[in-house]
Amino acid sequence: MKNNPILQLLMIGIGIIILFTAILLGNQTRSQTSMPRPLLSEEESFPEVTRVSLEEALLANNTGSTVFIDVRDRSAYEETHIPGSFSFPLAN
């Protein structure tokens, strides 16, 4: 019985089923008990950041008085970006 490969596979299968059941039940319980966080607007999240309109940004770009930093991933930057902007991806 110790070296029975069918019994060993059966025990491994049962263990995997129990593991997945525990994971699924744990996730279900957690999602039911956690309250969603209220979403904050950008102004509320970063009040120290000065906001500019699209027109102000365009004027600053045309006069060369600003620098744009594109924080999207590299492939998005390579696909399209503001001329003269710098790529500095935040996501790894």
C-alpha cells in the first residue's frame, strides 16, 4: 500500500482539491467582509499638485517653458507621445 502509485496520485489529487477549496472559500469570505474604499478625485488625492488646462499645457509646450514626463509603459510611449516628452515608466 505504501508504494501504490495510484493511491499516491489519488491522495495528491485530494490534497489539491482541498487546497483550492480553501483558497476559494478564503477569497469569498474576504471579499464579503471588506468594505470598498471611497474613491478620491485627483484634487483630493494630490492637493499640492498644480492643475493646468489642456490649453495652458499646449501653450507651455509650444513656448518651451515646460517638460512633459510620460509615466506610461515604454511600449505605450513608443506608440505615441507628446513630442519632446521624456519616458519615465512607473510600472515595472
